[in-house]
Amino acid sequence: MPLLYDLTKLTVGATLRLGWRPRVEGLEHLPRHGGAILAGNHLSVADELFLVCAAPRHVTFWAKVEYFNGRGPGGWLNRGRTGMTRLARDAGVPIVPVGALGTAEVLPVDARWPRRHPVTLRFGPPIPVAGRINGPRDIRTFTDEVMAAIQRLTGQEYVPRYAPRRAEPTG
């Protein structure tokens, strides 16, 4: 792993593990070797910090808001963007659904500092994409399958529409 990643995991990871003691379930579903896409419900920026802290392997984040999952202002689980499925298909890797619970309370959108709150990360079994995508309809169907797996991990209410886009900062 890159040195900066190791140092961050050591320092920030230790702080998160000691300060919040996140509960991690299903870690055996995270492949130890090879690529995988971790698709989560994304409640907060804190999701990524806790995910890196919990994962026993290097985690890299690729993000373009138009492609990936979003959350509604009520904390429900919205319809998934198909970017994760397209990336998994093109890379030939499975998607591992991940459910984060409690991170919205740890670091709400308007918070300057993190707050104490229980955090749970749940990893679901990898969902293989190989041989399952033959057209646009398959991409949507597969994405919906991943979102259903995330919903089972979190218990969030599912809303079958995309999360509203955030307003661009002005000035």
C-alpha cells in the first residue's frame, strides 16, 4: 500500500476505532485479492473514513456524482446510478454491497466536527457481474439488484427515484 495511505490508516483509523468502535459485519465477503467495487448507501463523508478503517486491504475511491448512489434528504435509499455496474462490467470485477449505519449522525452535512454515535458497517456477499450484462436493460436490472442488497443490509426505506442533485456552490 502507498505510504500516505498506510499513515492515514494508522492515525485516522486508530482514532476512529478507539473513538467510535465501529461494528463491522460480513467482512468475510470482502475479497482478499483482486478487484471489487464496494457499493454503499453513502450517508455521509464519514462512510469512506470508516470503510477504510474497517477494510483489511487497500480501498480506492472513484466518484462522479452523476454515476454513483445518492441519498435523499430524508436519509432513505434512492434509485442507484448505473455507473457502478458499468465499471464492474468493464473491469470484470464483482460488486460488494456495503451498508453504513450511523454515519449520518457522526458527520451530518452541516456539521463542523464529528459527533459520537454508534456506527455499523455491513458487507454483503459479492455480486458477480460477469456474463450478466448484454444490454442497457441488464445494466438497470443489475443496478437495482445491488440496491436491493444494500437495502437488505441497512433496512433503509427505498425510494425508486434518483436522489436530487445538490446545488453547485456559487461565488
